[in-house]
Amino acid sequence: MATNPSGSGAPQGGKVTRKTPRDADNHESNRQMSLTTSNSKSMALRNQPTDFDHQRWLFESKGRYGIGNAYWQDDDNVDRETGTSLADFVDKPWKPLTRKTPVPPSVLSPYRVLVVIRLIVQCFFLSWRLQNPNFDAMWLWSVSIACEIWFAFSWLLDQLPKLNPINRATDLVALKDKFESKSPDNPNGRSDLPGVDVFISTADPEKEPPLVTANTILSILAVEYPIEKVSIYISDDGGAILTFEAMAEAVRFGQIWVPFCRKHNIEPRNPDSYFSQKTDPTKNKKRPDFVKDHRWMKREYDEFKVRINGLPDVIKKRCDKYNYVEEMKEKQKGNSSASAEPVQVTKATWMADGTHWPGTWKDPVADHKKGDHAGIIQLMSKIPENEPVMGKEDEGKLDYTDVDIRLPMFAYVSREKRPGYDHEKKAGAMNSLVRASAILSNGPFILNLDCDHYIYNSMAIREGMCFMMDRGGDRVCFIQFPQRFEGIDPSDRYANHNTVFFDGNMRALDGLQGPVYVGTGCMFRRYALYGFSPPRAIVYSGIVGQKKKPASTLSPNDSLQAVRAQDDDPETQDEEHPDLNLPKKFGNSTMFVDSIAVAEYQGRPLADHASIKNGRPPGALLAPRPPLDAHTVAEAIGVISCWYEDNTEWGERIGWIYGSVTEDVVTGYRMHNRGWRSIYCITKRDAFRGTAPINLTDRLHQVLRWATGSVEIFFSKNNAFLASSRLKFLQRIAYLNVGMYPFTSIFLVAYLFLPALCMFTGQFIVPNIDSTFLGYLLIMTVTLALISLLEVKWSGIALEEWWRNEQFWAIGGSSAHLAAVIQGLLKITAGIEIAFTLTSKSAAEDDEDIYADLHVVKWTSLFVVPLTICITNIVALIMGTARTLFSVIPQWNKLIGGAFFSFWVLAHMYPFMKGLMGRRGKVTTIIYVWAGVLSITVSLLWITISPPDDTTQV
């Protein structure tokens, strides 16, 4: 760079003048400063001449901070000659919306080294075990070595995807500056953020209380996101009028609850959770009317709960009244006619306006029962105005002056169901919502929640949007948030929080191709759900996928043109993997097909930087949403009909995938298989919170459903062995582990019986418990403990949570996982499906104890195997100890070895045994019966296998 003759280091260029301080003779002198007008308009710092007394100038000019972009004096803000100001030379730099923070090397490097060391030691140990069989008990040695080889393989599948954990953070201020600040493209400062459609699914108001669902809806209505950009849909797969009217009540209560949340910045915005908090509600509240508003709102919410709880009686009385009137009308007609036949009136279910409810009736009849009813779409809150609507002061109620009182659009949806159609359970309901929402609002992003999973952090959608709108966000198919739960017992006896998975495994997968989809708390890109490939996909080749190259994929515009034209170009059809073909069969709705291009375009990040590819111009989403008309609503009702998916690719390539009880994992796998990536978003304040079963039986049945889905995945075309080349190697390993982990239960159950068998037979899995065996055991135990400690360090989980997870791994593996494997094998080989249901139930006695359900014992066949393991090991300990004490030549080393491993088994089974004891040791009678039968059976088997000697040794 050329410099001026004065040697000040300022670049040469156009010059502007500014006033300098007065000298001692009160004369003004002008000093020149050189400014360079660059493309970025950034202002460079200037060096002062050596003869300039800066401190004296500050004193005489009453200056404070000097010159710069942090502070600029008022008299120097605008140049008198050129009219330029500091704002003309300082431009806001481009800022990313997210950042990636890797785990510190001081933690990650030792973690990886220990994994390698344990793997090497494991290989040497297995080699030593194979070379040193126990010829005195070959069957015992064979079973143990088979189990240990499988455990080593299973550990490797679980450990490899954990080698690259990362953390992420978002910048909500940058998101607001970029999308909601005034600019030449956005002169009014309106929101340029894309729309979001929120899906909530429910099916049975008896199992999913309407009050819980209503609280979830209220938390979404009050979310901190542009109101005109949010649309909420609830799928009532049972078509129940109770759910319908509860949602109507929720919207009416939301008209006062949502402005209250905005006025006082309430968190959480689920009223039940907010008013149940143990903390001081006035903390950090500064408005003087908060206490009055809080008291009034609490009373309103109590009345709202009473109305919701009283809805069944209200509906029943209303239906009885209308049915009685109809019966009287029919009797009057019968009296006027000559027929003497008795009058029979169908007992219908009535709405408040005096019309028949089109969904299921309390007294089922044709066209009004579960599995046979019409499709329903009801907009319970209209599309909001594009401009804020400020509230006013209301006598006797709350003062909503300067508070936006608008509500997001909310629609009740119940898809049509008819006999003879496979409605595909939850996956089918979600696909119906995808089509209906595309017609009504067509938000480019979809957030799906369970009915008991509410928004705990009102900024959660903005947090997820940072990843979607950041550089490279157009290649992200979904943002998965961790699942957090309330109402779990303090000890978390059955590992309900599942923090090892959500804070460990999922965080590690985020360093690969992204976390798996786990069913709720997930924000989807609508375009990715439609089965399209991502822009700029990568193909991985080589033994471990070390070679990568860009995939030859169509651009989004070309893909959409092919869909419109129904092009059969072999280039887009004959791909290496079926998942990579272009989706085409979306159904016969032209309006829906036209919405695909709109959703894809609106979901692009802003093209405000040279590194942004496949972006959209700023200000493209400022136009208001067009109002709905009757034709549009009729089209939406048409796409939720039961026949719409005939001869389409819905459930096979498009939307949620059918064919598995864990449709969430399969749907996410298909997206990753096309080359998309996902993001794991852990927020400082939990994004969402829900409920989880704390009862042992309910927990095991939940795990059974998950494990059954994994077995189905393993025996289907969704097996990771059959994945495409766009799936990373370690991501493939992770999905392979998802499908194979239930099979570990076969070896786990056998291994949990081994200590007892050793005690019964007086043998051990090795010929001698020598220093070599103990050395290997010590090294593997120490390395595993150190690996676990470092994993606890980088994942942020507690040691107690890690131990609870280990305990429930043994409990679930010996019960639910084994049942899932048996059920899956029977289904594959013989087409037989086994349903594990409860055989007896008992209710909690203490209604005031929030953890009362923890102590309820509900017998299920899943208890049989773990109970047998516990009883067998206890009996074996007693018999083995007695035999050693009374033998002529006691073998204490084998007793100690067998007893150590028996205590290891019982330590893992302790939560299970504690759960069977109920509250204060009130064990259910059936537990005593099974314990007695198993004890007698085990004792008789031992006597049969190893009968006592006939001769007496002296």
C-alpha cells in the first residue's frame, strides 16, 4: 500500500477535513485525515502526528473518548463540507447465526486413546480366552466366550460413533438483526423469517387427557416467533368431540393467556407448569401490575381447568337433551301414522350449535365410529393480521395496552377413516397433516410435538431457525432437540431421563451426519420430507468412506420441474439406490404439487453473502399471507381423505415412512440416506418438556415398542447394510447399531445366568483364576471406567445417571429386548404377532403423592426372565456357599469368582427387585407365587444335574 509523505501510515486517497483543537494563541488550525472509501465502507484507524498532544486536546475540547466507531462527538458526527457521517464508513459485518464448539482436546484426545487401548486389550483377552479353554466345563466356556465376543462387537458398534462429539451455539441477536431489522430491503422492519407449521398428534382423550393437550396448545400459541408466520395443527386420530371442544376452550383461554405471557415475559408458557412452579413468580418481574395480573390469571386458569374437566358431563347432557327432542319428534310422527311399530331413534353426538358431530359418537354407528368417520378440518383461530394488533385497557380485566393480542392460526384436523383401509397409525396421521398444512399455510418448516410435549423455552423455534437459515442450512433436513421430562422420581430409578442417550450418543452423532429422529421435538424442512435429495450432496467411497466427491444430483429447480412434468428421464430414475430416485407420485391435488416449489424457495437462507449457495434475496417473505377461501379449505379436506394415498409414494418415499412401529427412526434414516444432514440443538433453557412413564411395567412396555421397531428395521430394506453411498461410514455404524442392539439380549440373558451356573457346578468360565485372567479383567475394567468418566465429562451427565443407565440396560435387555427379538423372529418366520399386555393392575393408594405410580406393581410377562435371573443367582449364592463350607477340599477361588459375578448381576437388577416390592414392601401375591415356583424349580434342576454322592467321605 502506498503511504503519504508525512509518514503517518494513512493510505492515499480522497481527503476530507475536520476541525482540530485550538492552540495556545486561540487560533484554529486544520489537520487533514485520509479516509479510504472501500467496497465494505469500513473505517480505518489513523495514527496521530507526533507533535499532537492528545490529552490536552481532550481537556480543551471537553472530549471524552476520542475518535472511533465506539463514540463520535456530536459536532463531528456530520462533516460540514461533504455531508458524510460515521455511518457512511462503518458497515455491519456479516455474522454467522451459529457456531460449532468442539470438545476440548484435553478431554477428547485421552478419550480416543483409551478407546483404542481397550479395543486392543479386548482383542488380546479374547485371543487368550480362545487359546485357554476349560476342558472340565466346555459348555460353560463355550457360552461365555460366545457372549464375550458379541459384547465386544456390540461395544464397538456403540463406541465408534462417539469419537467426534461436538457442541453448538446459536446467535439469536444476529438472527433478529438479519431478518427483523430495518434495511433498504425491509424499510418497515417486518419479519423476513420463513413460516413454521407446528404439528401435535393425539388419538384417544381417555389415554391422553384433553387438559394436558390444551396446555401444550397454549404453550405453542404464546411462542416467541412472528405471529403471522406460525400455524398450529392438531391431529385427532380418534375424531373425538371431547378433544374438539377442549381445543376450542383452549383457544378462548389463549386470548387472555397469550397477551399475559407477552406482557410479563412469562416462562414457561404452559399455564399448568407455570402455576405449579415452586419458585417465586415475582422474580425478575418489574411491572407494578404483575401481582394483580398474576392473581387474576391464576383464577382464570382454575376456572378453565374446571371447564375442561366438566366437558364430558356437558357433552353428555347436551346429547341427552337433543336426543330426547329427536325422540319426541319421532314419537309424534309415529302417533300420526297408522304404524304400531316402536320408535327407534339413533343416539347421536351433538355439537353446541345443534348439529351432528361428524366424527365418532359415544354410541357408535356406521360413519360415526372409530375407524369409520368423515374427515374434519376446523380453523379455531383465524389467520392473524400482518400488522400487530395492540390491546387496550379493559375494566375489570388486564391492561393489554401496547401488547400484541393476535393469536397464530390454529386448526383442528381429523383425517377420514373408512373400513378396509390401512390408515398406518401415527405415521399416516402425520402425512395427512403434511398435506393439509401445505394447502392451508405451507410453512417451509414443520415442528412436530407429542400432545404431552410442550414448549418450555418460548425462543425454541428461533434457536432451530438459526441452523436452518445459516450458511449451509439448505442441506439440513431436520433439527432434533433433546427430550426432557418432568414428573420423574428424584432417583430416576428406571433411567427415564435417558440422559446417556440424549446428552451422549446424540451429541456425538452431531459430529457425524447428524442425530437420529426420535419422534418429538423435531423441526423438519418440508422439502426434505417430500423425498427430494439435498443440494450439493456428497458421495463417500472407500473401505471406511475416506474418499468423498460431489454427487450428481439435480438442483431443486430442476427436480421440481421434473415433478411437474412427470418426467421419466432415466438419469433421474436409475440411481444406485432406490432412495435416491426422484419422488413423483404426490397424489392428484394440483394445488398441493404447486405448493412444493413455494415451500422449497421460502426455506432457503438469505443470499446476503458470497458463501451462501442456493439462497433467496432479502425481503422475499414480507408479503402478507393470502386469506383462505372455501375452495382452499375444501381442497385441504380432500387431501386428508382415506383414498388420497392410493397409487402414490406417500409412506414409501414421501413423508413419514410406513411399515415400522418406530416410524421416526426410519423417516430420519431415509433422509440421511439421500445425503441430508441433521443438527442437534441443545439450548441453555430446555426447548421442550414432556412426561414419561415412571412405573416399571409401563417403562418396560415403552422399551418393548422401541426394541420391536429396531428388530423390524433390521429385517427390512431400511437395514444400514443396504444404505447408499451418501451415508457416512460412522453414521452407517450408528444406524446398524440401532437395528442390532436388541439382539444383544440373547447373549446378555445367557451371561446373567452364568454366575449362578458356576456356583451350581463348582466350575468357572476359565480353568484357573490366575494372574493373567485377573490382569486382563483389571485392565479392561479400569479402561472402561476411565472411558466412562471422560464420556461423563464431555457429555455433561452425572455419574449416577450413567449408573442408572447401566442398570436399566441389564433390566431392559433381559426383558423387553428379548421379547422384541422373539416377537420379531416369529413375525418374520411364521407371521405370528405376539402382544405383551398387562394381566393384572392395581391402582395407587395415595393420590397426593406425585410419584405414587412408581410404587404400583402391574404384573406382566416381561417380568418372568429378570425375576428368574434374580432368584437363580440368590439360590446359587446360598447353595454354592453351603457346598464350599461343608466340602472336604473347599475351592474358595471358584466360590469367590462366582459370588463376585453373582453380586454384579444382582447389583444391576436392584432397581427391578425394588420395583417388585411396591410401597413399603407390599409385594403383590403373584410375585410370591413366581418366586416360590422358580426357587423350587431351580433347586430341583440343580439336584437333577448334580446329585449328591451316595458314599460318605470320612
